[in-house]
Amino acid sequence: MSAVNQHFHLDVGEDRTISFTVTSDGTTAINITAYTIAWKLYTHPMASSAALTVAGVITDAANGVCTVTVADTDTDSLEPRVYWHQLKVTDGSANESVVSRGNVTLKPAKT
């Protein structure tokens, strides 16, 4: 599987659902039936622990589509700044692959 860079922004205190498509080569979707999905937000790419971890949900297994929902309260304690994220999938044989990564700009809460 190839990892796709996916950059986006969030506002502190915002509910957001992020959609990902798992592919074998960047364009060809793979079936993710029986996979587990984990999305993590880090302070930087080399950080050893995540500032936030969210379990993903498979929404269209045959077409490799999964979503991650960040609740408004998930970001309340985080400082607005640029973070690093990664989406990791684990197949039924316990093989892990990072399939998406990139920058997440966390912006101050809208007033």
C-alpha cells in the first residue's frame, strides 16, 4: 500500500469527519473488509506518542473508504499549531500499513 500525503486544517472545538481511501498504488482502491483503522495526531513527525488517537470506521469496505470523526471536545486541550497526522490500517493477518499522513493545521476556535 502506498501512503498518500493529505494535508488539512481543523478549528479547535470543531466536529469534523475526515474521509480516506485506502489504495494499493495511490489510485487503485483495495478492499478493507476486516481491517482496523487508527488515526493519530502528533506534535511532529518524529514524536513517540500521539497527542490524539481516534479509531476509524469503515464506510465502504469494497472501495477502501473509511472515515475518522474528530469530536469538538477532542481538540479542546490542544494548542493551535501545525501537527502531523497518520492513518494506519491493520489487516486480518495483523499487517500494519500507514496509508495517509501529512500536516494538520489546528486553528484557534471560532468565536
